[in-house]
Amino acid sequence: MHTTLSSQVRTVTIGHDQPFAIIGERINPTGRKLFQQQLRAGDLSRLTVDVEQQVHGGAMLLDVNMGAPLADEAALMVSAITIIQQLTDLPLVIDSSIPEVLEAGLKTYRGKALVNSVTAEDERLHTILPLVRQYGAAVIGLPNDEEEIPQEPERRLELTRKLIRTATDTYRIPLEDIVIDPLAMPVGADTGHVVRTLETIALIRDEFGVNMTLGASNLSFGMPDRDAITAAFLPLAAASGLTSAIMDARSPQVVTAARAADLLLGRDEWGAAWIAAYRRKKQ
């Protein structure tokens, strides 16, 4: 199954037979005090650096989050998308928990965006999915609801069914435009979290065959040597059925692990992309 996203001039296809899709996570003020201050002051000059670093690192799409406290997030999202589209032709992921911000971004964006995200909460489903349908976007769905962030893979699968049923039956959103986030929880809080995530990925792949993504950096939160943990996880997850991740595209260790997974899983014919990347690095 293929999920196709686009800018005005570039198309990126996410799929089980495609290269693992690297979604750059950096354009996000969470944990970045200086960036938050700049955004509150209406200063978006940092975007030039963030875009350049992620494109250079190998990002295929860019996540855009403007959720700085006390800032006008909708206005910032419009400005950020306008600027980023002038800096790169990579497709964008519009990331906000506020429907008005998502709509402002979708109105501004020129192409087919990925919306990040909708949960299985009834109110969220019936607020976010109409926007996804109206603007012809794709959407990331998270299998948690008003009651819980489930621990059990079977419960996550149950909420995935609800998400997909509502999106396809009620709002006529194509199945290929639904990307499920199987929920990545910090391994430092519970070493069983990653195993449960991998089990969830396999269950969703086997039942629906949809594309999946997650916030790869969440796994290593609070742990030392975080890039090594993420790099070890990505090939395991790709083998289970993960087809993309929101991750630090500036990290050579993490990006190289994703490309190695492509090679080992038969998604890089004759190793052409691996060899080309090696030669570029040597140069």
C-alpha cells in the first residue's frame, strides 16, 4: 500500500516496498527555549538553518510544529509553511493539536500534506477528519482515546480499527491516506515498551497493511547515548512493518541505520542507494 505526499514539484511515496521515509523532526519548539523565544517574537529566521540541516542529513519530508507557549500558533504556522516552501521542495507534515492551526496550515500549503495527528477520541475524530477530507490530505492516527494510552498491543489494534473505520466509512478517506502511529513510549520508563510497540506494528501490518510512523526519539527519552538506541530500533521496526519515522535527520548514525534497513530488507536494489551515500560521505 502506498501513501503519496507531495509539494508543488516533488512527490514522496511511503510504502512497504519503498525506502524507509525519514521525516525530519527538528522544526518544533518543544525543548528548545531559544527557539520558543524567537517564535514568540515572530522571528522565524532559525527555519533556514533547521531546513538546511535536515535536507542535508537526508530528510524526505519535514514535520512543522509551531506550538510555542503564548505564541499565535496559527499565524506562525502560516508564516512557517510559506517560508519553508521557499527553502525546500520536500513535502511537509503539518503538526498541531489545535484544529484551527491545522486548517490554517492546510489552507496555506501547496501540495498534499500529512496531518499530524488525530487520536481515537470521538471529538477529535469528528473535528480533524473533516479537515483531512476537505483538503485532500493524509493523516496520522494514534490508537489512544479519552480513557487511556493502551499498554496492550491488542487494545491498540482495537482502537486502530475504530480510527480506520471512522475515517474510511464516515469520511470516505482512502485507506492509503491513513498512516498509523503504533505509539512509541520511553524505554527508560519501562523496558517492555519497545517490545509492545513492535508487536503492535506487526498486528496492524497483518490486519490492514497500512503505512506506519512514530516519533522515534520518544523511545530514548531520558536515556544516555540516545542516537544509538534509535539506530538499533529502526531496523527492528522496519522489519516488523514500520515504513517511516519522525526522527532526527541531522544524526548520521540514525539515518545510516534506516538506510541499512532498506538494504537488508531488499528495498535498495543492488545496494545502489547505500553505495551512493557512502561515496557522497567520502567526498
